[in-house]
Amino acid sequence: MASPSTPKKRSRLGLFLPFILLFLVIGAWSAWWRIASGRIEQGVDDWIAEQRARGAEVSYAGRYFGGYPFRFELILDQPSYKGVPGEASWEGERAEFVMQAWNLTHLIGRMPGHHVITGPDGIRNSVDFDRHAAFSLSWNKAGLRRIGFQSGEADALLGGQLYKLGNLSLNLAPRPGSPDDLMMALQWDKLTLDAAPVEAPYLGTELGRSRLIGEVRGFFPAYEAAGGDMNGVWPALLDEGGEVEVAQLLLNWGPLDLGAQANLKLADGRTNGLFKVRIDNADDLKQALIDSGHWSQQEQIVFGTLEVASRNDSFLSLPVIDDTVFVGPVPLGKLPGSRS
């Protein structure tokens, strides 16, 4: 009689193998995260050392680095930066910087609380952000890809004027394939001023939902030529040449409901081109002009021309010739920053 064969013991390796692989993956990821976080922290320390070496002052009351396992997070309490003479300074309540571990070319930042920015001219400006305010910066091997900013609800004191911002957003990016050109998009839900413009008190202090989409061709060479001073970009564009295109402007300011487009060429110290403007709800604007006493013969002519041209979703064309804006043959005035 044949004896039964002895059954083989089943290996338990298959039972434990997934857990072993999981522990190996976790260990490898943890090692990589610590190496990467160390390099990021070292990069922050190197930048601070470079700034201090050139005479700037960088300080903070507290510093935290963490975010394991899926991101890198740097938090600074009471950070401040005081540039060398001729540079701006900044003091903040808190600054938070985050990068996702799988995307090290995209930085997200938040700066809740009170911040004071002192310009090179010594003028102090301040802004208070809530927890919804954020900015982002992304880049690649070629350089900058995009800058984005969201204000949330914010209060700002800029140039001695008070502003209350409601969901302002700003996006800036070089044009793909044309890195000298800057594309921009700006919009807000609400903007409140502390006083109406002296020249146009009928506009009031409340701006509703508005939008600007445009492009500045030749911006980055002009910015470099101006030494990084934004106030010097327009003069540099006049000298070096450039173009400004406004693809869409929608401005809701009190009784004014304005739409506009523009295409301007800057060269040889002069600006030439074309504005296209239109208004909606013309009756509201007309009544506001009359009530405020801004209803002279010239203002009536300009308003009447614009109101008629705006019918049927059309625009009124305003030529710009050697820095001067015209309505037909009548000059309206010079562009800001013109030299003539």
C-alpha cells in the first residue's frame, strides 16, 4: 500500500513581500525627503548669507521647516528685510512658503497679517492680508514661467491713500516663444478708495468687478535697462522701443461702466497708436455728470460722441499721435509720462 506524500509547507514570503516593499519605498522616500529638505534649507541659509554680505539686513523671530512627507514648508515669524541704501525694506507679521515634493519648480506663499513696505524714497506703505491671500511663483530651466497673486480681503495704505481690496488677482507671465514680452491679467471684485478723484468726484469711491488683460512687448529688456525700477520702464520703452496692447479693459466705477482696448507703439521718445472705448448705462453717467456740475460744452460734446459711438456694442476710436489723444480733430490731452 503506497504511503501518502507529505504536503509541502507554503512559503510565507508572498504574505510579507508587499509589506517589505512598502517599508523599502517609505524608507527611500523618507531618505530622499530629508536630503532634499536639507538642500532647500541650505539654499535659504546661503541666500540670507549673500544678502548680509552685500550689506542688507535679514532677520526673523522664529523659523520652522517641515512638511514631511508630501511637501516642504518654511514658516517665518516676524520676518524683515532691510535693503542696502537705494533699495526697499519689508517687515511682516508672518511668511509661509510651500513646495509640493513632486513639483520643486512651483512655490506657493502666504503672508497673513500686517506688513510694512518702505520704498527707496523712504515712504512707508502697509497692507493687511487675511488667510485667503496667497501668491505663487513657477519657473523652468529657461527662467520665469508665471507669477500669481490673490489678495483675499485686504486693507492697504499706499502712497498716503487708503484702499480696501476684495478678491484682487494678478497674473504675470512671459509670452511663450517671446520671452521679452510680458502678459498680464488683473481683476478684482471690489476696490474701495478713501476719497473720490478731485478731477472726477462724480465717480465716487466704490469700484465694482473690473478686469484688465494686456501685454507689454519688450518689457523685460526695458525693465533691465531701468535697473529694476518699475518707474523707469515706460521711459526705457520710449527709448528702446516697445508696444502696449490692451486686449480687454472692463471698468465698473460708480456710474461709469467702461470698456476699452488699446494698441500703442513706443519708439523714438514718442507714443502712437489707438484707443477704442465704449460706455454702457450712459444715462447713469450723464446724470452723475450733471449733478456734479461737470457738464460744460466740451464735456457734453465728448459724452455725446462717446454715447452715440457705443450703441450696438461699438467702440469710439481715439487716435494717439505723438503722445496726444484725439477725439476726431479735437485733442483730449497728453498721455501720462509723455516727454513732448
